[in-house]
Amino acid sequence: MSATPISSNDAGEGLDIVFDNSSDDECTVVTVEGKDNAHLLMSLTGGFSSAGISVVSASITSDDGRVLDVFRVQTADGKKVPESQFAAIREHVLSVTASSSRSSMPAIYGIVAAAEVERLRPLRGQAASNDVDALELAAAEMAAAAAELVATEREIIALRTDSADSRLLQAKEAARTEAAAGLERKMAAMQAVLAARRNLAAVEKEKPKSQAEKLLDTLKPPAPTRAAAGAGSGSGSEILLQAFNWESHRQRLYRQLNGRVKDIAEAGFTAVWMPPPSDSVSPQGYLPRDLYSLDSAYGSEGELRDLITNFHTHNIKVIADIVINHRCASNQGSDGKWNKFGGRLAWDASAVTSNNPAFGGRGNPKQGDDYAAAPNIDHSQERIRNDITNWMKYLRNSIGFDGWRFDFVRGYLGSYCKQYIDETVPAMAFGEYWDSCEYTDGVLNYNQDAHRQRTVNWCDSTGGTAAAFDFTTKGILQEAVGRREYWRLVDSQGRPPGVMGMWPSRAITFIDNHDTGSTLNHWPFPSRNLPEGYAYILTHPGTPCVFYDHLYQEENNLRKNILELLSIRKRHGINARSKVVVKKSAGDVYAALVDDKVAIKMGPGDWSPNHSGIRFNGKELKLASSGYQYAVWEAQ
């Protein structure tokens, strides 16, 4: 804490600014006391904003020409301001509020816009009174971001005119990139606000139907539905555990899991996703070699059979990770390239796609994305498909696997997956269709319809027989919780914004997996927000998949939270097709009702179903689970 105020150099009109890190658990408290003047609040909030400090809440007092303003502030990453930065930030704010002339028009615009944002932002713990307030706030935030970009652009023009040092110009160019990203983010927020207003207007226009109209509705033919043949996500009530991480091969996984089967069953899981079972060049199993050899780094074939039997005893389905886009050869062929395969499937270069030159492929051209690390298999050949089908039948009928997780399905046609599913009749089948979300200037777009549509199209290409991981929901969810942009959690039609909002029975929702999390960390979920991430997927439609690392993480009560949420999902029969009604979706809070049985709130903002007058069966709801930035209520 800094106990010594430092005043402005503007004689007779100084401000005392005191920083305090000890009186608030979450924020730095900044007290500003002194003589009031025109636009002082604008200057103060503008100074904080331009110093990279966010104002969480403010108490503004003005009396007889004096002000006593108390701000609760945080850094851009939601933490207290380090004491080492107090002096520099104080000096910066004082310079902005000083009465000496600052002639830079864009900077003045920026200060005014930032101040307008703080004037409009509700104090912490209060909600905007209506949608007009939300619209006004979004507009002010967008104006502030635009002003910052304009100011940076003008500074760059001035530097170029003065032939400034290239390093200084480079730094400003980087600042422009950040400012453009900030504006893009605020434009996305405005897009979400406008979409919410359109949805509200549409609801308001709906008139109650008469009894005659309701009777006519019952006589109408049912609306066409998507194909839903085959396995997909199983019964719709499945709860999936990914039972491994990237390092599980070091731990004799099959033995380890055998000791945890009862715990996994008691937690409420109905299925477990296992790693690739075959002999592999890489210990993780994703560079398979001899498909029929099931002695791997995870354990022996005998240990695998014992584990599957144990899972079945506890009524848990076992899903195999099927890696069939590519396969590693055992030897070099006559051309000196690695294309001579061993084991029961003794293929040669004719099984490898022709546009895979590093491996001398003599098959047909690739019909999907190339995987450069290994020979890509030509699924267009009937003999190859028959070999793969027979191997999968062996896994299903002899080893005991109940279903399939298809790896890297962008590498071959969905119609081939359909054939493999139709001929092996699994209880569950889902694919990894992973491509990039839509971004502008490095900022995740609000509208991700095109991204999720590509996943839905892949499911369609399998005839609806396969579900798919909902990467759209993951991308949006971690952006929403990590940046306090909870308005992202509803699309322009009022639905959940991922695949779960378009085809929930074919959406496998997840927070992290062996690629995105674990030790690879290709796209990790914000660690402190894991509890609210699981609160979302375990109370919403789709088929949720819990990551092994998270189930056994005691830190921050994550395991306790997950177990409570699993119990709530089972207790109320929440399933892949459950109905979601979004009640609020703003910057700091998301709230929804699920099946008129469960209510969920996420984010630091305030919301409660009981305070909002929501009742189930005429009764108030009771709190069922709570953790970092989430709460779930259920019917009594």
C-alpha cells in the first residue's frame, strides 16, 4: 500500500491520489481527493484507460467544489495493480488531469470516450436497468476503442512526417495493431447487443395463441429433422470421460485406470474415451504401425482386455481412438521410402495416396487434408476399406470396444466414416473435426456460424452416424470467460453459439483434451476459469466430455465442482437435446434456464433466479453448486 499521496504540480488545484492493495480482495482501491473541475471524471477515467487499467467500479462524490472519488481497478488480466507500478500510474494520471494544455485532439476524444464508458458502466453488483442502457454502454465502449485507434494512427502519421526513429515507429505500429484488435472486440460486443435486441423484439411480437390455433398446430405435419441414423453420441444421456492425457503412456495407463474404474462409475460417467490401442512409432499412439498388435506403451493386450471387462462390469462403455488417416510403415520399400507395412495388414506403396510424395504413394489422390508426418492412407480403395473394417470389427467383437473416436477426420471423406460405422455398429461414434475459428485482426469474431457449419457439414457427410467435438463452443467459451465477454454465449438467434446450438445431439462438448491442454497446451482453457467452463458444458445440451487431468485436480476445488455438476446433470436428466433459455448475456454475466429444472449463472456480475422472480413448480430454487464465478440452482 502507498500511504503517501502525491499531488499534482498544478499549484493550488492539486489532487491527492492514494493507491491501496490491502483493503479489497480482488481490486486495487484508488482514492482521488481534491478540487473539482470541468471534465475531471472524464480525465481520470481516460488516464486509467490509457495506462492499461480497467475500472471495475467507482464511487463518485462531489460537494462544494471538492471531489472524493474511489475507484476499484484491475490490470488488463484481471489482477491487482502491482505496487511497483503505483508511482508511474499516479504520474500518468496526474499528467492527464493537469490543467496545462494538451492540444492533441484524438487524445482528448479518447479521454472523453473512455470517461463516457465509465459513466455508463453499472457499478459492480448492479445490472443495467434495461436494454437501452446496454446499447448505450456498448456504443460508448466502441467509441472509446475507435478514438484510441484514431489517436494511434495520427501519432504514426506525425512520426512519419518527422522521419522519426524506426524503432519508435515500429512500437507505434504494434500499438496500432493492438488498438485495431480492441476496436474489433468492441464491435463484436455491439453486434451481440444488437442481436439480443432483435431477439427480444421478435419475442415481444409473438401473441398468445388461441385454443383453436393450438389445436391446428397439433394437426400440422412434423417439421423435417436431420438424419440421425447410427451411433452418434449414443443415447443422448451419455457423459464421457477422456481417460488419458499426453503423458499417460509413462504411467502404465491400463493398470492405473483399472484401480479407478469404481471411482469413475460413481462419478456418473457412462463412457470412457481411451487412447489409440495399437503399436505405434510414437508412445502416445497417434503414429500407428501394426494395427493388430495391441501391446503398446499404455500396457499389454491382456491388461487392456481386463480393463475393458472391468468397465463393462460397471456399465461403462469403452471408446477406442481410431487413427486411420495415416499409418507408419515398418520398412522401406524398393524405392527407399518408408511405405512397406508390416503385421497382418502388409500393405505397400499402393495403399498410400499419390500426393504424398515423401512416402512414394502410388494410390489415388488425397481426398482431404494431408498429414505430413506419416504415409496417408488411400480410403478410396475398397480393399483398404475392407481391411480397416475387419480390424475395427476385431476391436469391437474380440477386444470389446463399444465405440469409436475418429482422429483427424479432415483427412478423408465422411462417407468412409459412415461405412466403417455402419459395418461395425458401435454404441457411440464421433470425430475430431478441428479447424480454426473465425478471427479479424486477431480477435475472435462474434459470429461463428460458418465455423460450426463446417462441423455440422462433416456430421452430415457421415449420414448423421457420427457426432463431432464442438470446437466452436470451446473457442467461444474460453474467450467469454477469459475476457469477461459473456455476451458471446448466445448467437444472433438466441441459441447457444456452438454446434450445440445447431445440432446438439451431434455435439461433443469439452473444455480441454490431450492436444489443447495437458503438456502440449496447443489451445488451453484459462486455468482459473475451469470451474465455470465445466458448469457450462455439464448443464447444457450436447454430450459433455470431461478431461482426465481436470477430474483429478483438487486445486481450486475443481474435482469437487465437477462431481457436483455431474450429479446435477444426472439428477435432472439433462441430456444432448435439453432446452436452454438464455435469461441474460452481458459483459460480466451469463444466465440461463435448462429444461425448467436448473438455472445457471456465470461471470462476476450479479444474477439470481430467485431475485429475478423465477419459480419452478411455484417454488424458489435452491443453490446446488457454486465455485469460481459460477452458481447453479435446481428445483426444490
